[in-house]
Amino acid sequence: MISSASLRSLTFFLLTLVVFTCSFINRHEKLFNVEIQTNFQLPKRLNFLTKNQCPIKDVLHKDLSVFYNKNPLINLNRRRYILPYLRNGPNNQLIGLRETIYVAIRLNRTLVLPLFFKHSSDNQTQLTNTISSEHRIDIHEMAQLIPFVTLDQFRQSCNGQIDAVFRTREFEVKDYERFAEVLNVKIPTGDGISGKHATEYPINQKTERFFMFPPTKQEINKMFGTTALCAFHPYPFRNLRIKEVKPIGPPPTQIDLSSAPDEALYSAIIRYTKLPRHVKRMSAEIISTILHDDFYLSLHWRFDHIDWQKRCRQTNIPAARRERCNAVLDLEPDNIAQAIVTKVNDINDVINYVYIASPIAESGFVQEVRNIVENNSHLKVVTYLDVMSLWKTRYESCDWLWRDVNDLLSSTEMEICARSRTFIRSTASTWSGNVLHMRTSDVIPQEYLRHDTDILNLIQTVRKQKNDKKIS
Ligand SMILES: Nc1nc2c(ncn2[C@@H]2O[C@H](COP(=O)(O)OP(=O)(O)O)[C@@H](O)[C@H]2O)c(=O)[nH]1
Ligand SMILES: [Mg+2]
């Protein structure tokens, strides 16, 4: 016999269970029902009870302070910080991060892991427009080079307040107010706000456009030298005048800051800020299953109408950009297809595959290129559509992937291009530029790298060859 008291408890328990289950499903529906208005068909509602297990688990750590390394190659003052605020696309952000690390080293400050933002063309920003740093860089690797703290640790150590600003340009009070709101820190911008002034460095200097500085320790200290503990470095990007040297050879076992040349130090920073391991693993899988570990040529076609061509529609653009814009706006899929086929014929090795990477918005144009190439040669063209089909079958239950799939797709395509036999880049793109850094002779034999070229130059050469043939 069940007593009425036990019956009441049982009913209460069942009711609680129902309410909990409903709210769990509801919460997950929100999480998984990520609406993606792209050309590919994602599973509408990912089934979190799917039988297939996600092949790559535990990609993101809840707490990045676990990466606090007592013994990195370069030890820095753990009481003084520098927090960058990155901007524009992922590769601009990566360059901004690298420059901040360089400045941090020269100023002897610990890096604060910044926020990383999704690209403005990425429509997966319903939940948040930020993305985990672990999707952008291999944090394990970076921890081997320098010490860093999380934004939370920084807020705690600095009592939520910034006390020095290392400027890269002129900022107005409203800019600081926005930074303060996004970062949830105080940036005192004058007596009116908190009574304490966060000093702007370089002190008492104005600039028309950007503060630029050479990479020497003396110059950087002249710009930003201060004993203030909690420094903020908004919008770093190409302020540091340094030659980017590809990292090659085995990793350093030690770095002596007093003797390391500036370029070698920057090169080490490039080496230790690589794409994350899960991105490498997924691209390796694509290379083996779709490209059959065969030689393949890759093309980065960056010039999409929505984003890249935006700068062509501005008024008063510099002459070099106008020229590049004119060259791009003139092109038809046929020109690109011809360039690809000509390039493949110029290479001694047998190439059967071509990977075309491009912003998703350009997929119609890329599809036309694909059809022309495949109808006129032996080549099989692979694009993000093939990647998505593979991911839909293999990674359906990896919610970490689908939440940030556009961003991760772009990084995966970078790695695919980095590993190709020959890479055709788009000049004026940091995406292409960073792929070039990844194509070191450690990864691709030097004699292959000689064949790498720029798509606009290649198209011009092909046109010239055709004209010369007509004349002769
Ligand atoms: N999937 C994919 N996205 C790309 C590609 N090229 C550009 N994008 C998109 O455009 C953004 C490029 O921004 P950024 O990294 O700043 O490079 P940049 O604008 O070319 O200098 C990326 O974040 C992607 O959203 C590509 O080849 N594949
Ligand atoms: Mg960009």
C-alpha cells in the first residue's frame, strides 16, 4: 500500500521531472535551432540525442585560466597587463593579436586573452557575436610561448578598471564608453566619469590616421612606457612596422630577448599562434577523404560582392585599389576557370583536384567556375559544399561545430589551402596572407612553393599568352 504522503511526493517528483525535461528541451532547442541562412542545408534541428557520437569532443575549456603557464619560453611581468581590443575580420584580429604579443614582450607585460569577434558577414551571431579564442588559435601552443590571463582574471586583478591606454589612433569618449561596455571594465576618460584619468599613450601626441612604430624595444617603450598596471590596447592592426618572416625549422628551445632580432621574435609569435588542433584535424580528414591525399591545387577567391567589393563602391579610393577593383569587376567565371586549368597544365606533377575556397556568399559564382573547369578538363573541383556534406554526416552531433560553423569553415579552408600542392592567393586579403605564412618549406617542399601565385596576375598572364598566340 502506498500512503497518501508518498503518493503526494511521487506526484510532486513526476511533475518536477516533466517541468525540468520541458525546460531542458526548450533550452536545447534554442541552442540547436541555429538558423543559418546560407546556401547549404544544415540539419534544421540537430538531434542532441543522436546515436552518432561527435568524433571530436571537449574542444572548448570552460575556464582558460588552466593554461596559465609558469614556465613559458618568454617569461613576462605577471603583475602588469596589456589587453587588446581586436577588430574587423578573423585574420585582421589574428594580426592584431600577434602585434599585441610583440608589444607585450617589449614592454614586459602579461597578455590578457582578448575577445574574438565573428566577421560582420557571418550570420551566426544570434547567440553572440564573439567566438571562443580556442576556435581561433591553438591555446596550448601559445601558452608555451608567453604567459596570459583571462579577461576575468584581469578584471579581478585590476579592480575592473583600466589605467593606461596604448593608442593606435585617436579615440573619442564615445569609443571608450563602448569598449568599457563590451568588456565590462571602467575606462576613465576624464574627471567627469570616475575622477581618475586613464592616461593615453603616447602622451600629448596627435595623429592624422594611425600611430605607427618601429619594432625596437626603445621605440615601443618611448610610445607606451609606463608603470601603470592595467593597460588597454584598442584596435592594433599594422601599427608595428615589422617584416613578417615565416617561421621555419624546428621550434626554439629558448629565446634570449636581449639578443633575439626583432623579426625572429615576431616570427616566433607567428609560429606559436597557429590555428587550433581541431581545425587541423578536420582539414586533414577532408584532405584524405575528399581529396584522397592526392596532389591538389587550391584557389582563394576572396572578391565577393557583399564584403570585399564594398571597398570598390566607396568614393575617392586610392589608385592602387581602384586598379585592383577594376580588374576584379571585369572578371567572369570563365577567366578564373581558364586560369586554373592553365596553371594545372604548367605544373609537372599530375594534379586531379582543385579546392576553391571562397566566402559563402560567392558560392553561385564559384559553382559556375566549377562547372566550366569540370566540363573542360579532367579536374574535379571541390568546394565548401563537399565539406558541408561530409560534416553533416560525420559531425552532426558536434554542437560546438554548428554553433560557429561559418567561422570554423573559413579556418578549415585556410588549412586546406595551406596544405595544397600549389596555392593561388587573392592579394589584398589577410586570409590569403596568413595562409602564405602557413605554407612553409617544413610543410610544402620549396620547389612547390615557387609555383604559388596571385589570381589576378595569373589571369593577366593567361590573357597575354592568348594574345601572343593570336598574333604569332
Ligand atoms: N568560408 C570561407 N570564408 C571566407 C573565405 N574568404 C573570406 N571569407 C570570409 O570573409 C572573412 C574574411 O575576413 P578576414 O579574415 O579579415 O580576411 P580578409 O578580409 O580577406 O583580409 C572570413 O572571416 C570569412 O567569413 C573563404 O575562402 N572561405
Ligand atoms: Mg577583413
